[in-house]
Amino acid sequence: MNNGMKIGILTAGGDCPGINAAIRGVGKTAIVKYGMHLVGISDGFTGLIHKEYTELTERDLSGILTVGGTILGTSREKPFKEARKKKNEIRKPDLIREHYEQMGLDCLVCIGGNGTLKTANLLSQEGLNVIGIPKTIDNDVWGTDMTFGFDSAVNIAAEAIDRLHSTANSHKRIMIIEVMGHHAGWIALYAGIAGGGDVILIPEIPYKEEKIAEYLMHRVEQNKPYSIVVVAEGIKNPGKERSVAQYISNRIYEMTNLETRETVLGYIQRGGSPSPMDRVLATRYGTAAADLIADHDFGKMVSLKNNKIIAVPLKEIAGKLRLVDPEDPMVLHSINMGNCFGS
């Protein structure tokens, strides 16, 4: 029944480790198990708008499991974003639907984060058969326990924190490291705990500068002459400094006179080969997506719940964020061990 089905697949939004593993999981399952055809769409939704794609064979998917980035390319194109159109210009969603039909697609697989999945839901409402796969290092997609890319980013951030310990100890300094996370503090929380951070600041828990200063001075009084401060990029930054790490560093020095240095980890967190955990999770998501297509169960996002892969309706997850609960056991355990969240 599924022989001859034609799947389009695209990757949109920011790159992250594990995307190629997901592409491989979808493609190999679709081709080998179901005898389907696979079409790789270039550069996210831009490729659908301009009808830029290539046929992918099983051989094309060999050797990409461990490769970072995406073989399809990506973009941050938002086809439903309102923009002034020229006279007689076709709406981007209409172009996408037209090209979807011209390409003879039976389903479109969208690999991405919150913005991508929101667009996927809107395309589903436009009548396209769509399946979503959640990826982002921020781990903030609602409806799943974990996105692939997160574990790799935490590994990178934790290793960076490990390396800062020796410098902080040698010079008796306060070292501030800024990690990614505009709205969600999952990377800062996990990497901060894994790397032995003393202060962890995340967007979900408002901080008080005085609490941080008191905590750091108390450590000095306890003959703990250095400290590691892990901050998510999305925490409050009322200053004019270029980064929130620099703001926190300046305020700590002003309030304590302790020597401080800051490091912004930046895009390093999104690059490189995926961790084994992310390779496995992305593969599980990809194979589950192919199974949903074979069952004609469209309009869904594959999801991890209690270590089981399930399907969640796209309409239920679109526009929502999975944030850190201030009462999350990870937060409470960390506080019980003597760490500070600035509250």
C-alpha cells in the first residue's frame, strides 16, 4: 500500500547536532522498510518556496549519522509571517502548497524547533500532510521530554565549565560562563550541575544581585577562594554590556571586589558531531516519523515520553514552550547541595 509514496524532508531554524541522524532515520526506514521515495528539500521552507530539491537514495544517507549540521541546509524563513506583497504576488503558503503538489509529495517531514513546528502546524491546516520532528539544543519544545541536540550542547558546555575550574582555582577568580537559552534554562541547569557550577542563573528564576554577592562572599569566608557562575543568555540584563555574562561579571566585582572573568560559549554549543545519546534519539524520532507516514497518521510530532516514542498532535504543541519549573527536582536537588540560583 505504501510503495511509491513520496516523502519530502526539510530542516529549518538553527542547526544542531543530530539533524543528519534524523534525516537518515526517516530515509532509511522509509526506503528499506516501506519502499518509499525520499526528496530532500534545500534550505528549509525557502526550498519549498523556490522548488529546490533533490532525490535522495539510501546511498546518499550513508556516512551522515555522525556528521554535524544538516546535509540539506537550513534557513529561518517563516512563510506565514506577514509581509507586504507586490501586486498579484502569490502568498508563500500558497506557493508551498502548489510546489508540494507539483512535486507529487504524499507527506512533508519538518525537522525543527518551535518556529518550525508552528509553521508545520499551519501547513497542516492548509491541507498538507505533515509530520514534525523536534530538534533544538534549548530543549524547549513543548510535548516532549527531550529534543535531540540538547545532550550534545550540555556535553560541550559541561566540558567548557570543567576547563574553567583549573583557571579559576589557579587565579582564585570568579569565572562566569554564558550558555545558550533565550527563554529556557535547560542547558544552564544541566551543564551547571554536571560541571559543578556554584551559581546557576536561568530565565525562569528571577535573580537578585545582592543574593549572588552574599553567596560568593560566604564562599570566600569558608576558604573557597574561587567560584563558577553559569548563566543562561536569556536572564535579565538591565545593563549596557554586550553580554549578560559581562553584566553579571561587572556587578559581582562592584559588589564584592572579587576578581572576575567572563566567557561566552556561543555557537560552539551548536556545532560538531552529535553525542551518542543524540544519535540514538534522532534515529528513534526518524524511524517513528516514517512509521507514522506509513500509517497515514499525519498532523503529528514524534515525541519522547517516559522513554517511549509517541505521537502528539501538532496543533497541541504549536506556540508553546517547555520551560524549567522553579520547583523542578533538578533545581531543588541543586539548592539542597548548596548551589545558588540568585533567588
